[in-house]
Amino acid sequence: MDSVPFHDANIHHILETRYLHSRQDVNRSLQTHSSLIRRLTQERELEGHLGCVNAVAWNSSGSLLISGSDDTRVNIWNYADRKLLHSIDTGHTANIFCTNENAIAPSAHYQCHTRRVKKLAVENGNPNVVWSASEDGTLRQHDFREGTSCPPAGSSHQECRSVLLDLRSGAKRSLADPPKQVLALKSCDISSTRPHLLLVGGSDAFARLYDRRMLPPLSSCRKRMSPPPCVNYFCPMHLSDRGHPSLHLTHVTFGPDGDEVLLSYSGEHVYLMNVNHAGVNEMQYTSGDVSKLMTYSTTINGMELQPSVSNVFPNGFSIKKNVAAKIDYCRKLMKYAEKTLDDGTPYYGIEACNEVLNCYSRTIGPALKYECLCIRAALLLKRKWKNDAHMAIRDCHAARKIDNYAYKALYYMSDALSQVGRHKEALDFAVASQLLAPSIPEVAERVEKAKKDIASAEAEKNNKTNDGASRFDSRGGRILSLSDILYRSEAHSDASQDGPRSERDDSDYDEELELDFETSMSGDEGHDVESNILHGSLNLRIHRRGDSRESTGANGTIESPSSSSQNDKANYQPEAAVDMKQRFIGHCNVGTDIKQASFLGQRGEFVASGSDDGRWFIWEKRTGRLIKMLNGDESVVNCVQCHPFDFVVATSGIDSTIKLWTPNAPVPSTVAGGAAGPETADVLVAMESNQQKLSRGRDSILPFELLEPFRMHEFPEGSLRLRPFECAQS
């Protein structure tokens, strides 16, 4: 699809306007222009760390690059000559996951968090205050001007009053359910344009936006508080009712203008949302809207759907001559997209439809828009990448709003619902499409297929019921295997995790099991040099969630789970969330909990993310189109950070080096090419492989999951030490 233009204007025209109109934002327009992205290549590899580089950040002026690593050191690099200025021994005993531009010799020691700190946030223009997000469920505020260190957690001689957000009872299984478990925070960010806005993400599917002016005063960690109300939840609608404990956020960030947020999910894609939920492609929804989207009705939101439409604009005026060329261009793209349905390359057809719907939606008439939505739905259903069926459901729903008296949207909706396991609803839509097109054989076949799917699902359900009855011991308790314990909540998910959520009641959720690993090694007994075998003990402790934890009542007092769980759902008022505006696909994010997704440049017109396959990806924000795929690491790329003014991108990951990327390639290329060794693999093959990793069943990686938290590290002095695997999921 190289023939599809980029949407950041002609570079010659931008330069010309600088002389004619003295525009102040010319440099911003040019910083990450598509013509520069197509020439990206690796310029330099910065060596100076001895372990995975988990964090890179530029200072506000762009003169310094700061990095943090598993070697527990923070390195400061000079941007001008790419030299290492300082390597600071931080005093950390484990991995460093985040840094900020005030990385100097420590003047205070903050040790009040009880679990790992995954992200720091600093307000622009106020470097003296830092917010820390931790997996212990709290976000804390530290003011360097106070010049004091906090006491260790649990210390009796002094209380540390630094908790700004207490989310130890803040995680949600779905949008409809009240928060219950600890929200292990993985990321946070402060808006650069409205610094009172704070964004956090963690161990569930929902990013939360808070207004710091509306939060209660700083409190002690000893007083467990109810989670405060947030301004907005952000979550793609199709992820809001899954209830999969493995689904969580690894990174959240504001756009440069503060009007958009970017969310990166583990086991999922990257999603773009509008902060003010105002726009054409997204909406604010409630939990009830999820089921309504998949249920056949002749009305939507109480309004009768429109009859078939012609290619006329909503204001009643016919197509103007000055837009005729654009409409002709859109028709050509749609014709190309239809062709890809047959030739086996739906990916490029989807890109063509994205171009039409994202860039010319207000230009084309309703009839063309309906047709394009149906074509894209058909292509998504054929490609079958992760969540493609849910995207097809969205397109069919949008098409039905335009015309509910044409069969195509109903037909493809039925197919999409079958793919996500909603067979009864699929039959309803199939029957409705047959009433509108009784003479089309494919429609009749779809009805029969939906009936067979229902029968198969019922038979499978009966088999599982009979099998489950045999898995109880004589005392009436169910015999659980280790696999059952680890993955019981995902037993009913389909191969791509697109199916319906497991039907568990609240008591099942409260009794989910957690695993804790302990290792103990003592003296010389820990390692046999000759046999290179570790000696020691690996203790596996299994306990029920809630057995030894306490929840919080509405007044901030601590209650036992049994006293509050019965009333939680009855008293809970369902909240709304902001749906996705765009998704970015092709990469893989399952292996690490620190994978970033970032806006590139001062205008944020492009989006980038690292990947578990050692590549990093750049997409056009407006259309979601992949522009560039580059080799960035031998194993995994986690961090992607653009220089604040120049088009220089720093990436890091499992390698102990940092790569700097600049637009110096002699020959421009789209998508593949421009790496240290040019990317020769087929782009679609690479993306298909990543999709398979995203959709792979968790049972197949059980041994890896059990052993991954531990790895051997050999240090320069020759000693071997057992340490947590820093880049693995917790």
C-alpha cells in the first residue's frame, strides 16, 4: 500500500510556509515527518551497562539521556557527543525500572513502598516533586524540598504520610463489577498541558484518570482507604468484561497536547483514546452497552434505524465537484480492498479501508461508508488476528446505524459473533439477514452454520459438566491440578481470547489463588562449581486471595472480605468508560511488564512500541497504518523514547546497550529496512508470528512461566548469583 499517501503534508510545502507565513510550529511539523521515518537507521550503540536496560529518558532540554538497568546503576549520557558522563551507583539491590531527569547522588532515601516501583512521574516545571507508582497498589508523592527520607514500611517509630492514591482495593474484574483486589500499578503519567491530571494503569484492563485537585490529602499507608472516584476510565469496550487476570496494562501515557492517551496491554495491542471522549470514532459506554452491541434489535438507543440510503450527504446537498476526485479515490481503494478478500492478503485491504474511513469519512456519502464498513468487517473476519472479530462487530454496528435494511451488516455481524462464541446472538442476526436476502445462498448457509454452532456448544457444555462431576473427591471437594490452580479463570477462553468470559460467580472470583515463590540459598552449599548445579530450596506457597487480606469499608475503615463482599455489588453504581479511538497492531507484548508505547515528536503524529521479537514498530496515529519495523534488540525491545526536539529515538531492552536511531539511511523505505542489518523477513510473516504469540494458550507455557522468575547471572568476578528475572512479568 505504498500508493496510499501519508497525512503529514508535503515537506517542501511545510518549508515554504516558513518563509511565507512565519509559522511557529514548522519545526514541530518536521521533527517526525514521514519522510524522515522512512530513512530511520541505527546510528550508535551506547555501551555502559551490565544488564538489561529497563528505562531510558531524555531531560527536558534534550541535552542528556538517562538510563536505568538491572546492574542497579543509573547512567547519564551526553547527547552532543553520545558519551557516558556519569555512572551512578544507586544503592538499589534489584533492577531499576524507571528514571527521571533529576538523577543525581541521592539526597533522600524513600523506602515506604512494599513492592516494586515500576514508574516515576514528574510535573513539567516542578522537578522537586516526584510521584511513584508501585505494585503494592499505592501511588505516592515525594517532595525533595523536605529533604527527609521515609522510614521503612511497618516501622513503628514514624509514620510515612505519602500516599496520594490508595488502590489496594482498586482492581476491577469488569466494568460492571466493584473494585476488590489490589491494583498493582505498572505505570503512571502527568499531563504536560494540564498537570493536575494524573493517569495510572496496572493489573486490570482499566486506565484511570484522576484530578489531583479532587483527591484527599496525603495519608499514611497504615490507614487503608477506599479507592477515590476517578474522572474517567479508559478501556476498549471489547476488553471491559473479560475478567482475565492475565490482562493488564504495562504502560500509559498522555499525548503531547494532553488530549489523548495511549495504553499498552500485556497480551494485547496498543490503543489510543481521547481524554475528553469527543470525536467521531470513539464514545463513552457503560457495562450494559457491551451486551447491547451484540444483541439483535430493530432499534439502537431507542431510535428506529434508518432505511437504505443513497450517496447523499446528511445536509441534503449532492456531491460537490471539488470532492468528486476524493470520492473516486476512495472507490478505487474500496475496489482494491474487495480484491484482497479473494487473493489472500486481507491486511492490505484493511489498510485501504482504514484510509477511507479515517481520512475521508466526512467526504464520502453514507452509502459508500456503509459499503466500506462491511468490506472491512469481512476482511477482519478473514484475517482472524487477535480481536479482529470484535473490530468487525464494531464495524457492523456502525453500518447498521446507516442502513438496517441491507443484509450485509447483519450477515457479517452473525459471522463475527460466531467467532467470539456468541452463537445464539449469531443465529438472531443470521435469521434477520435471511429475511432481507432470502435468495442468497451464503445467507442461508450462515443460518445453518449458526444452528450447528449452538448444538456443538451445548454438547461441549454437557461434556464439561459430566467431566467436572468426576473431579471431586470423597469429601465433596474438587481435585485441582497445578494447571487448574494457575489457569482456571481462563479455561473457557478460546484460542484467541476473543470468546465469552468464563461464567464464574462472585465467590469464585474471591477465591482465586495466588502463587508466591521463595528461594533460599546459604553459603557454599548454594552452588556446586564442578557440576554447575544450584542447591537450595524452591518453596511454592499457595493461598486464597482474601484469606489474609483485608478490604476497606466506605468510611475508610478496614473490614474483612467476608463482611463486605456480599454488599459490594449491591451498593456499587456502575461507571462509564471511554472506548478506543484507534488500535495499533503487529507487535507482541507478553514477555515483559515494562513494555512502552510512546508518541513520537512534539505533535505526536506517530506512535511507537517495542516488541518481544526484538523489533520496534512505528504506526501512523491517524490511520493505525504500520510505517516502519526495525530490528532493535537480540531478544526484546521494551523502551522507545523520542528526543524532545530532534528526530532521534532511543530504544532499549534485554540487551545491555542503548540504540540511537536517526534518519540517515541513504535510501528511504517503508515498513521494512533501515536497521543495523536490513530487515529481510517478510513483514506479514513477522506480524503473523507476533499474533500467534499473543493468542497462544497459557497452558502451553507453564514450565516457562514457573521458571522464568529466576535466572542465573554471572558477574565479572566470576561468581554466580540467583536473582529475579528482571524483565519478566510478575
